[in-house]
Amino acid sequence: MAFGAIDFFCTNGMVRGEHDKVRRKNTSGFSLDRFIGQLNRSKQDFYAQSERLQGWANKPIFFGDVKPMLESLLKSDKTADKMLRLYEQEANTRGHNAWALYSAFTNYASYADERNGFKLRNTAGDTEAVNMFQREAKVAQWIESKQFNELIAA
């Protein structure tokens, strides 16, 4: 059983995104009560995450506050400007809210080409998967950062 914001899944068992997975085999050590408890906790976590994301969609943010937050968070004017442009694109669709900023962050972690302005450099070896995983880790850090949380709390 998988609950959460699933970005991708394959029949080989690979699941990508922010999710919780509960998997148990029916063996001699299997406890149906424990399994049901795990499913209930996963379901509660899923609902809590859904409420968090809906709260971000309902939370307006002032455009003028986004740029200084990005400059502080990303520590590079060039990167902050590119992320601000990506936020503007998302805000045109979703409105000026915390969800649009989160969506810009996840867009950064989803594409390695020119679609979002964050094209990966062509380096020796096959490093794209590693770099994209590192981007996902950065996004997780950004949404837990003091700067992001102060912006959406204002």
C-alpha cells in the first residue's frame, strides 16, 4: 500500500515522489492487527500532508517578499532570479500563493533541460540521476528552511 504524492510509478515496484509505503508478506510472523495499525498511521500521515499542501494553496504570498526570500535561501542572485521567473510562471497558473512557490521548487527538481531554466551541465559520466536526486534533497531542505516557513507564516 502506498499513500502520498506519487510522481511516478512502474510495475517493477519503483515509486517516486513523497509517499509512505507499507508492505508485509503473509508469513508466520505476520500480524494483521499490526499491519492494520501501520495502514492507519500511513493514512493519517497522508491526510496530514494533504492538509499541509492545501494550506499552502490557500496561503497568499506577496510577490515582493518572494525575491528576498529566494536570495537569502539560494545564496546566489543568478539562481534566485531563475527561481523567481519559475515562480512567476507557476503563479500565473496557480495564483500568488505558497503552493505556486512549492510547485516552482518541485519543477526545478523534475527537469534537467531548458524547460525551467535549470539545465544540467554536460559533464563526463552519467551523473544526471545523481544530480536530479540531489535537487530533490535540496527542495526538501528548502521547504523546511527558516526562510520558506517565515514567508508562508507571514
